Amino acid sequence: MPSFTVYKGSKEGKIVKSETKKPDLTDDQVLVKVTASGLCGTDEHYKSADMVLGHEGAGVVEHVGPAVKSLKKGDRVGWGYEHNSCGACDSCLSGRETYCPEREMYGEANLDQGSFASHAVWREAFLFRIPDELTDAEAAPLMCGGATVFNALHTYGIKSTDRVGVMGVGGLGHLAIQFASKMGCEVVVLSGSDSKEQEAKKLGAKEFIAMKGKKELSLERKLDALLVTASVNPDWSLLLPIMAPNSTIFPMTVAFDNFEIPHLPFIQKGITIQGSIVAARAVHRKMLAFSAFHGIKPMVMEFPMSEKGIEEAMSTLRDGNMRYRGVLKPQ
């Protein structure tokens, strides 16, 4: 196979089908045949860039490089937002390679590879075995969406006795509800309207608050943690009164403007604002094992892996009609 198909962004914001030359595999490189790709809001940010799109990949190993140790042809694997790191700095040596100063992330490096493609080449060290309990279409959205919310809950000491708020029932939120619930937490969902209440409770929410038109929120027991997964940042003055002393807020919405919060109520309660990105590899592996054991699966809408299919999927996401993760599949 001298080349394979990729789908790139363009200056005009159109999806462009292209061919890329298959490189000779060196070191621990692996050629993966893509069987499913999740669609993430971040992909929308790069639609106008000349790069291969997609970073929630799932597929089957087709060929392996000379230094590959454990993967073999036919193995099911996935990958996410980070593709490589230096392996020698303090961050890498302490299992926090997502903060490596030389990290290679989606949109910044390896722009000729992505999950909107027929194949991709990645290092074995940054590929994850997919558990048998998950289909490729179920596993793909976990590679970024699942890893991002699980990392916040797992890495920053959320306890099973905590009351965890999840704001927004969408691509990230519907997974956060499931993870927090299966970790033993009491989950409170905050949503714009009451249209998703039954769905949220079926996913594991104990309590549901519709925020539209509310000037004040009231909870019998305040929140120990809040994951903000809505598409826009909220009115913090409405939320701070329902946060417990020494609670933690995880602002998971990607935004490019300044982060602003009422100063005095924030310091009076000793609240932590915790930045958090995708999971490091050890946490990512735990996330997949946890999902397989507890039956945590994304709700997905499937689209064909084609120029038209990708455009349709992105349009569905942009219009707020995705329930709740888009998955592209080769036809």
C-alpha cells in the first residue's frame, strides 16, 4: 500500500479528500487501519487548517515497525490527543507526559496524520488496546472525550462520598455523569432546560436542575466538585453559592478569552479552579478498563467517513443537534 486516504481541513473551511504517502515504519511505529473516528469540538477549531483532522481514533493494527514490542497485526487499538513526548523530563518520568514541554499534540504536530482517514501511523507507546467489551465505535469517543472527563475525576482526588455537579449534558457531560456515578459519587446535573432530565437520570444523575431563567440556585447539599462541560462558560455568580467550602471547579469548556470569576466569593470559600486536559497514558488505560468493567459507553450518532459525511457530522455538532458524540465510519 504506497498511500492511504486522509481528510484535511482547508483555508476555506471545506473538507478535502487527499492521499498521503505511507512512510516506511521505523522504531516503534505502527500502521493502523481506521475503523471508527470520534468527532470532537476541537476538530471544528482546525477545520480551516491545512492538516489531517480527527484525534479520537480506533482501528486495527495492519503493520508494525522493527522496535514494536507487544502489538501485532489484527490487534484493536485507539489513540487520542497526544502522540508523543520526550520521555526524559520530570513530567514524563512522573507519568504527567501531557505537560511535557516537547509534547506532540493534535493540531500542533504530526499534521499529516489523523483519525479522519483510512489509515494512520503512530508510536506503539501512544496507542491503547481496546477492551473486548467495547466496539470500535464506542471506544473512539472515549479516546478524547472520555479521557478528558475521567482524568479530571480520577487525577484530582474526587472521592466516592463527594457530590459532583456536571454542567451540560453533551459530548463530555453525558460521559462525566456515567463516570462520576459509577465511581460512587452523588451526581447533580445542571442543564439549560428540563428536556434532558430523564436521560440524565438514566445515565446516573441523582438530581437535575434546569437553569434557564433562574436568578438563584438552591441545593440541600452543596457541591464538592463541578465539571463545566457546557459549550459556553456559565454565570459564575449563580454557581458559586452552591459550591461547598474547599470545593473544586473544573472548567472543561475550551475558550480563548480570559477566565473571569467573582473574586470575593471564590476566595471566601477556598474554592480551587483546576485546569485539566486529556489523560496521561496510565490514566487513559485505567479509563478504558473502568469503562469496560462498568459498561460505560458513549451515546453515538454514526456518519460515513467521506467528505460529505464529515461535513454533515460537523454541521450537526455545530448546530447543537448531536446526541451526543459523532462517530465516522469507513463505508
